[in-house]
Amino acid sequence: MQECPHAGTTRIEGRNCTLSILLLRRRVQWRLERPTLKEYIIALILQMHSTPMSSSPDGLVSILKRRRASLDGLPPEGPDAAKQNSKRKVRFSEPEDGMEPGKPELRTEVEIIVADVSEADSLAIMCQQGLVVLNCVGPYRFYGEPVVKACIENGAHCIDICGEPQFLERMQLEYHSRAMDSGVYVIGSCGFDSIPADMGILYTKNQFKGTLTAVESFLTIHTGPEGGCAHDGTWQSAIYGFADSGSLRKLRKKFGHQPLPVVGAKVKKRGSLFFSKEIDQYAIPFMGSDPSVVRRSQRFLYEGHQELPVQYSAYVGVGGIWSLIKMFCGGLLFWFLGKFGLGRKLLITFPEFFSFGVFTKAGPSRKQMEGTSFTLTFFGEGYAEGLDPSQGRPNARICTQIHGAEPGYVATPVAMVQAAITVLNEQQFLPITGGVYSPGAAFARTTLIDRLNRHGLVFSVKRF
């Protein structure tokens, strides 16, 4: 293993290196499994250390265009890839000619730490170098637990961008007490999954004049002329999650939780496919981690702070008839093939084919990212000030919204970095003890929403 800490060439042996960014000393170490997203997070942190942070996603994209990590020598995908002794190389290119004037340059002196999730000592050395580890390595069910364990044992707070409910809830079950004893905060799902949903519920609750009892959210993705897509890492997590859904049900029984009380009228679940008048398109239940994460936050606030829990349902817009046809065919293939090993291997090997272009191994192009944005709209109902939620139907409504740039490669780094900075700067407003928390549980009393607003994730009240 050879390291060049000054942005020259770094050679990394093996497959299981895990990326973490230690904000205290700005040390960066790579797992080169998802290079584009990691470049975004690193560029975002380094930009913050050199210039005032721009809220424009274009500023982030242009920085990476001028000075980005290029990769070669990556081992092939597949079950045997871990056995390869291939060398991986990170090379920082010089700024391109013809850059826009006045744009900030990234610093070139960035120390790099190499760690391996199969080597506890290397993870320990990494965690001892700073205060916060930003773990971007997925699927987390395979690579996440050693990092959580190392952080707890070595006193470094841990933040990830996991969207896998089973991993998130298992970490809470198995490591919450240990993290409490160590005074370490382990905060999962701090990317697009699930900061917007979790913090959006808290924002809606704070803006509502009365007692908020139920919220429905609708996610819509907007793409430009180049279209849009997502990286297949999310696709892989969905495949493994579907295959192991029975384990999640068994895991939840181990908590021994009593059902949260239903405040006010119980909200009826919508169907598996319906036309939403709210967003004027067909919609389906959101299959990501948002509902799981929001429920955990609501339970924490209810049990720890006696706040009435909010019922929550999440949906995503899927467009018109043609989109429905593609979704139905893709969903049928996913359901059938995801049930057995060979089928899962096919789904993982050919994500673009089986997802009809929604997920690709390359991820979105720069032009696609520039043309993509998201809107997450919350429709809440409850009881006006002074009214008893146990009496009658809800009589007050609210609509709030979060708007942001491309979810996976622009909004996610912003959310993750701002969450990490909040941990560094506002520990007095975090839960009293360390532990394994959801974003809403950890950041309910911090200024995270204000920070997100200043950096491109805009929260607003649309109407009452």
C-alpha cells in the first residue's frame, strides 16, 4: 500500500476500503466503489474550507469539472472481485483550460487515510484521527457495521447516507447502548434518504398552528432535456432489501415496541397505485427508507419528549400512462427475479435493462445532474389551536415543500455535510447522551433546517 498525501497518486490495494471524511482535520480516505458521489462530498467540504459556500448546485458541479478524481484499474464487478489483487489509482487532474473566471479552486494538499472494513486495526486508526466519520460505502448491509463499531470503540461520531431500513434498525438494536456508553452519536440516513422527509415532518409540525396529527408526502423528480437516472447502488440496496424483507419483520419484533398512539382521526392508506390530485399524476407508495426513519423519529420524540406522534405516509409520483406501463413491467420483473439468487444476479448485472433506464452503472451525466431537481411536498392536517384532537375530525390543514437540486449527487452531499457540521458545532442541542439515532431524533433542536436552507435545500410553506 502506497500513499501520497498531497493529491499526487494514491495506490490502494484490495476491495474493502471504506470512505470516510474526518472533518476535524480534513483527512480523506477512499473506498472507490462510488467515486462520483464521494468526489462531490469531498469537493463540498474542501470548498467550505476555502471559500464561502455557494447555495447553487452549479458551483459544486463546476468545481468537480475543473479538478476531479479520475479512476483507472478498477477490478471487475461480481462475486470474485474481492479476490482480485488489482491496484486502484486516484489521480487528481490539473484544472481544465477555459475555466470560468472567478470560481474557487480546491486545495491540493489533502491527506488520505486508507482503511479496510475487514481490518479492525485500520478502521481504528482512521477513527482516531478526527471527530466525525462520513461513511459513504454501500450496500451498508455488507460494509457498514465494521465502521459503526470502530467509531463507537474509538470515540468518533458516525454519519452515513444509508437508505436500508434493515441496516439502520439493526444498528439501533445492537449498538445504541454501546454508543450511549461511549458518548458517540451514530446518525444514519443523512442523505436524500432520509433528511428531507424526516426534517420536513419536523418543519411542517413547527409551522402548523395547532396540533399536527397526520402528514402525507409526495415526491416528484423533475428532469431536463437530457433526462435523468440514478446510480445502481440504490438499485442493489433495493434488491437485497426485497430478498431479505422477512428478516426486517423479525428484527422489528425484537424491539418490543408498543404501537404509537394514533392522535386524531386515523389516516386511510391509499392504494398501491392511484391518481393523485395533489401532484396531478399517478403515484405509488414510496418504497425507500423514509417511512421507517420517520417512525423512529416520531417514537423517540414521543417517548423521550412527550411530543404527540404524527401519522405519516409517503408516496412518489410516477408520471403518466407510459411511465405506468414501464413501471409495471419493471416491477413484475423485479418481484419475480428478486426471489432467487440467479435472478438477483441478473438484476444486479443489468440494472439499466431491468429498470428501463432508471438505474445505471455509470449514474447520471453532468448535464443530466444540472437539469434534474426534486420537490417533496407535505400535506398535513390536524386541529387548530385550542381544540382537543380527541374530539371530531381534523379542521386545519397545511402544505409545506422542500425543493432541491439533483437528489443523489448534489442534494445528498449537501445534506450529509451539513449534518456532520451540525454534530461538530451543536452538540449541546443533540440528544443528551450518545446513541444510534435517526436524523429527526438527533437534529430536532438544532439549526440543521436553517443550514440546509442556506445551501440549496429550500423549505417553505405553500398554503394553509
